[in-house]
Amino acid sequence: MIETDMGGVIEGWEDRFTLWAHVRYLRGSEAVMQARLVSKAPVIITVRQSAQSVGITSEWRAVVGGVIFDLKEDPRPSEDGGFFEMLAEA
């Protein structure tokens, strides 16, 4: 958010950094089917753990291949600890 000189607030997005990511579309569960009925696509986004990726929060969004994903949770470490995984919706 940016505050204007007249006291108003402008909300927007800015790019923080670029990382390689793997996007896995979720399939099959009742919640996933319900999300598809309202044109949402739940996914798990996986990124390598780094100094940049440690700062990601659920308030952010990710753009992968021109598709905008809203993050629904803070990143959690993968089983091997080298990656972060986060739930998102397109």
C-alpha cells in the first residue's frame, strides 16, 4: 500500500523476486471439486528454500506462467527440508 500526499491509500502489487517453482494442481477431493464450480484452481506451489523464499507469507501472490495465484497459507517446509510448499488458488 502506498499513501498519497492527500492522505489516500493506493493498493497494488510489486514484484519482489523471481524463483523457479513447481505447480501441482490438486485433483479429486470434494473441496477441490467445489472450488472448480466457482472457477478456482487449488494448487500446491513448491519453491527451493532460500533467503528470499523464507520471507514469503500468505498475504503475497505468485505469478507462474502468466497465471496469478493467491497464497492461502504461509509456506511450510517439505519432508526433506530443502523446499517450501504452499497452498494457493488461481
